[in-house]
Amino acid sequence: MGRADGPCSATLRIWIPSGKSDVYASVRERAGDFKISLHESGECNAGLTNQFAAREEAVVAAMGGSRHQSRWMRVTHTGSRVVTPLQFALPSSELRTWRGISAQDSAITWIDPPSEGRSIIVSCLFSGQSLLDDEWPGRQNGTHLVRSRHLPNGEKFWLLWQDCPTTAHEQSMPAKARSLMGQPGWVRFSRIADDSPPAARVMIFKESRRDGLLVVLDAAVDCAAPASEH
């Protein structure tokens, strides 16, 4: 979200393997380090990739011995009911000019940045296949369709975005994360040394078990501790 030659967020990557009903999400710049899995069974998890976790034994130990930071369940179904297990929050306050991307990169769908005090919310939804593409969820309330996909298990996956006011909760998440980074008990990834430059972005996970929803907020690190610390 943002502009190729100006302030922007991290680049989200959301994909479905051919012939599968599992949906995966990450950010393009860190896809080899962590991912979010929305499995056909309804089991969902977010954390380090297998390959990255194998190189980061100290971090996995600090996470309680599991490479997964979040685990939750989503409802699987058919029909017109809609379930939202994952959202990305991209606040305008967190946009930065931090790396260049070609505006001609056809793999990226650019979303115009919101005005001050607002956020782009990118949602991953599931429904039955009875909903048509021109009847996408939330259309009457201002959602925009990026794409949809019929899945082999009979569900339909929707990728949507909406321009919304930034909530007080979303405003507090970056400040809280910055205050926690670097405190005693945090473990550095092995590639991070004391003189390593700070990462440009940090992904903040907030799980709601009641709603079966994981919200991932993309924030700018600025002068805080490296985003790769955990």
C-alpha cells in the first residue's frame, strides 16, 4: 500500500498453492522468515517458517519451543456465511519511504494510501461458493475486491480491502511494540549483530480468540530496536 516511489507499507504476499485449499500470507520482504497459514481443516497458525526456525534455535526456545507465535481455529463451511480469520492493518501514520520498487512490477497490486488518521484494512475471508464475484462481502459498506478464488474443498476465498478510520487500539499497537523491543528477555535472530542497522518494518500480531481472528499491523521501526528481535 502506498506508492512505488514514495511512502509505502511492507508488500503483502498472499498465495494459494495449485490444487490446494490452504491459503498462506506473509510480506514479500520477509516471506522466507515467517508466514501465516490458513489451512483447509480450519487450523490457522502464524510464526517462523520451518527453514528459518531450524537456524534460530534460541528464538524458538524463547517462544516456548514452538515456531508458531499464534494458533487459532476458523469455521469451515458452505453457503453464504462469511468468516474472516486474518486481517492486515496498514495505518497511514506508519508509511515511510524506505525502499524503491518498480511501478511496473505486475506482481504488486497498489492501493492508494489513506489520508491522515485512517488505515487500509486488508482482509482474508472465506465463504461458500454461492456468493458471486459481484456480490463480494461488505460491498455495500465500502469494501473493494482484489480477487477471489474457488477452492477445491467447496469454499470460496476473498481478498478485500477497505479504507477505515484508524482505531485507538491500532494507534496503540506500534507504540507498545516499540516500548517492548530491546527490553531484557528479547532474543536476537542470529544474523543480527550489535552494529546491524535496524530493520525498516515490524509486523505486530494481535490474536482475538473470541473472534477467531488474527490482526497483523505493519509498523515502521524508525529509530527503535531491530524488528528482527523477538
